[in-house]
Amino acid sequence: MPESPPLLTIVLEETGLLDRESAMYRRLIAARLRLESHFAVRHMEEPLTTARIAGLCAEIQSKYVIFMRTSHLISANYVATLFEYLRTRTVYLAEPVMYTGAIAKNVAGTRIDDTYQYSRDTDVFGIAFNTKRLGDALEALKDVDRSAIYISYRLYWSIAKVRPLTTGFSVASDTKVATGLQIPGEAQRLVPLIPFHSKEIRLQLLRYVALFLRGIRGQKVTSISLSHLRDVIRDFQLIELVGMVEQLQPFEAAWIRWLDDSLVSRQLYKQLSHKDAYLVFNGKHEERTGTPLRLYELLFQDDILTIEKQYLERRLRPGNARPGSYNFYNRPIGPSSTILFFDRPQQADDNAEHLYEYFTREHPEFGNVYFAISPKSPDWPRLEAKGFKLVPIFTKEFYEMFLVSDLVVSSQIYSIRYRGKSFANSRFVYLQHGIQLNDMSDWVLSKYFDVFVATGRMEADYMGRLAPVETLNSGLPRYESLTRANEGQRHLLFMPTWRFNLHQSSTELFAQSGYFRAIDAFLSDSALLSFLADTDRVLHVKLHPNVEKRAGQFRFSERIVHSGLSYREAIRSAELVITDYSSAALDAAFIGIPIAYYHWDAVDFFRDQPYESRLDYLDDGLGPVFSDQAGIVDHIIHERFAAEDVTYTRRRERFFEGVEPQRINEKIVERMLGL
């Protein structure tokens, strides 16, 4: 008697090394042992495209099919829950509760509301499709991208609502919000234009459109036409829901408004004190006032779309006299103003802390100046002892203070909205945490700020092409008090950054990665260890926060230590700072400490990162660049870093041009009080 086909097949897309020790994979295998012949796992070594999925539907004999990757996360009961639901039914699809980050401990308590529908990932992953019905639908949907199959499938079969099962699935990352969707050229439409009024689907489709628009800013060319985009927005009445896009993707929200009504080419983007910033799409239908700044030139099938930025006088702001709208710029900043500072929720000791300390010392007449941080942060008692006026960040008290504040100053950009107030219509000074070494123009243009603090001519020139009115070339506040340590034990410092493709990797897969092998080999180099012992030196290693949980896998030793120093202390007392691509090393360069770059994966690094480098390290780097272990070790053990190199001295001067080390905070305060 022939074996009956399994009820369910899980297709694992993994083009690289299959991570058989990941939590997700182990749970799948455990479930397969329990369910035996009813459940199959199939490994795909090639990317899942629409065409490949259509082919799989013809090959797979199981009634249902699920697609996933080993980097994804599943609840312990994921397979069992889906299996129990599907084995007694014939349905078109079944899905768990979807997450982009950690799966909630109480999945059943997850609120399935408009925010959930808008924020859920809409790719094919994690959902149980009826294999035959999916194959049938793909006969008509062969010209949509894989990322649109889920929405298109529901449109095709008129599936208005789906009640998620009480188990969780997570794609474990929401980088799409930052980088958008990259739609391949063979896709001729986003979704089929099948009349449908389900709010659930419309919210998901709205997010999909926003992610597509975000992606095309980087992609520059698409086979999707502008007319199709307009049809999608109008046919599904997405403009009614566009407020959902504002919080994280305001640039795309303005774009969607223009697509809905192309006669209004100029969209107010950010209110400023004296001039306001507008986005101008095409610019055909309105007379231009002021000098436009070209941001993008994009090809949609046969149409070229230009997007520009304009600064117009505040008096031209639409809706100024609208009843019920409050002008958060109405009151000038003065001693009675409430001013709110913060760094990260769990960590201070960054630019906001340093500027807060300077401001409260130099301007004691301002009595309502507060610093926000989590009470659980180890920095809370330290700041409290220093006399900081602290407020628990992201609490009711914090939001009420934000509402009455005249100015917010931070080294981080968070999308804060409360009772009609946001950074789109109120004052915000962005101090930065790092420096824009990569091309993050798409990210920068998606953020609201009145002042963007730049560090030197190179960054200021780059920012001037994106936000000329908002850019201030002053330097970072923490630099003003950053000095080289002249006393005490000196050390060498190694500060490697992170690799995005290692998120969710198991301990075994991490140990097999080129990233781990390169770092561990460097830390255990016999010539380096001998040099450190012979010269009585120590190499401190500051791991990226994403790597800290892996610290035990590296071979630290008496001479090569996992540093417990703060970044500030580790840098200022270093003789040499070595990094791959971390901008934190520039703190060292600013105070004259030599730096060196170890680029062991230069060919692959930016291929896997969401942003491209705009710094040519060989021509513009502030220290020598080494691509192999022998080179960087030779540089260290022969102490070539100890001799001043005029090439890098000149590069440092050019990089930090315009920054006056003793007037950094003064310049920022002068600018922010004039907003």
C-alpha cells in the first residue's frame, strides 16, 4: 500500500550554511520526530522567488506548505498548534501571531488591532498555505514579487479576516523599516487590483506600499509604474489610513499623499523656527518659490520622478490659522522653558549627558531642565548623585513633560508622538551618537530634526546636501571634555563592529562565521601575545553590544582582556585604537590617538550591511588599512603607530575642520537657544 503524503511540508530557505543548531531548527526536528510521516522538512539552497514557489507547489504532495528560514523564531508549540488545527480541516490558510522581534511570553494576550495589522511582516514566511490553492493563485499572480504573495493570495481568494492561532512566529528583525523592499525587475505590479474593502488587508497593503517606496529610494529603478501605484492607493482607499505611516516613515507618508492627489506636489514635511522644509514631487503643477534641493531622480517604468526639498518662509505654512491646532514654536525658548535631554534609555555617558552638564552649569537661570533615562539603568544613581534632574523615560511623566517642553535634545532619534505633538511640529536638536561614515542619506531624509550636529567639514558637506538649514558643524559634545590620559597604565584597544547577517545565529554557526574566526585568530596570534608580554602591554577588547553575549567564545587571556572600561575611558587611555569599521574610533582620532583599520572581510562587509560606505578608507581613512592578520600584527609589534605620520595628521585636520574643541558645547547651545 503506497504511503500517504504528509499533511504539512516546511520549506527552509537557506542559501548558506544550514544552521542545524538554531532554536528554530531544533524545534522543527523535534516536532518531526513526534509527528513522523505527517510532517516533512525540505531544505532549499536557492532563494525563494515567486516562480520557485509556484514550482514547489507543483512538486510538493502535502496538503499544506509553510516557508521559513533558520534565522526566524517560533514558539515551542508552533508546529503542534498548526498541525492540530489543520489535520481536521480544509482551509485556504492558517497563521500564527506574527512578530518582528521577540515572541511574546503570552501570545494569547497579543492585541490583534490596527497597529498589529499594519506592523506585521507580510512576506510568505510562517503562514500555512493550502498548497493546491497557492499553486492555483500563482497561475494568476506570477508577475508579483514573493514579498507580495501573502497579500495577493488573500485578495485573490477574498480572505477578508484571519484569526491567528495561539502560537507565535517571528522574522526576528524589522530591518525592512530602515531599508525598505527591493522589488526585482520581473515584478510588473505590486498586487492585483481586486476590489476589496477589508481594513485588515488594506492596513497590510499600506505598509507594503510604504516599504516599496522606501526601497525604491535606494534602488532608483523599478518596473512598477506610477499609474499602478496610484491605482493601488486609490482603489484600496489607502489615503484614509495614511496616518499609520507617519510615525516611522514620514517621507513615504508625504509621498503617498502626493500619489493620491498629484496636483498638490508640495508637501509640508518639517516645521522649523523660521523656515519650513517641504518635499516637492515632480514640481510640475505649482510655481516654485525658493531654491529646490534635488534629493532623488527615480525611474518608474517609463516615468521619471524627481523629489526635491524646499525651504519656505514660515508664513507660507498651510493651516497656520486652523482652529484647534497648537503652534509648538509659538513661545521662544527662555529661562522658564522646559528642556528635555536624553541618551539611550538604559545608558547615558553620551552627547546628551555631556551637553546637559554644560548647559545646567553655564545657564543656571534655566530651572526646568531634565534628563530622561530608565530608573533601571546603572547610570541612574550616578546621574542622581551628580545632581541631574531625572525623569523616567517613556513613562506617562515623560510624555507629559515632552508635551509642555519647548525643546528636546538627544543623541538618539526616537519617534515620539503625544497628543498631537511630534518632532514634525516641535523643536528637536539631534546630537548624534556616531558619525555618518556610511551613505545614510535615505535614513537621514526620513528623520525630523531642527538641528543636526555634524563633526567636521567632511560630514557637514555631506549633510549640507540633505539638510543645509539644519546642519551645524560644531563637533560632538562629548569631544569637548575628551582628553588623552597622561597618567596611569596605557593599553591597546580593539573595537570591532557588528555584522547584520549574524542575527539569531546559533553558538555553533557563530563559531563557524568568518567574523568570529578572524577576531579570535587575531586575539590568539602568537606574535601579538609575545609582543604584549615582552613590552608589558595589555590589549583591551570592546565588543559590540550584539556580541557581548558571545564573549565567552573568544580566547581572552592575561594579555588580551574583555574590557570592562567605559568606551570613554578605554579610548582616552589607549596608545592605539584598532577597528574594522566602527565610527567610535574617531573619538580617538579627534584627540590625536593613532588608529588602524583591520578589514578582514572588505569584499563582503557592505554587501551584507543595510548601508553603503561613503568613506574610501584607503584615501580618506584616519589610519592605515590592513586586510590580513599578518599586516595588522606587524604594524603593532613593530610599533609603527608610535611615530606620527603626517599623512594621517593632515587627514584628521581635514576631517574635523571647523570644529573648535573648546567651543563645541557653546556653539550648540547658542544655536538651540535661537530656535
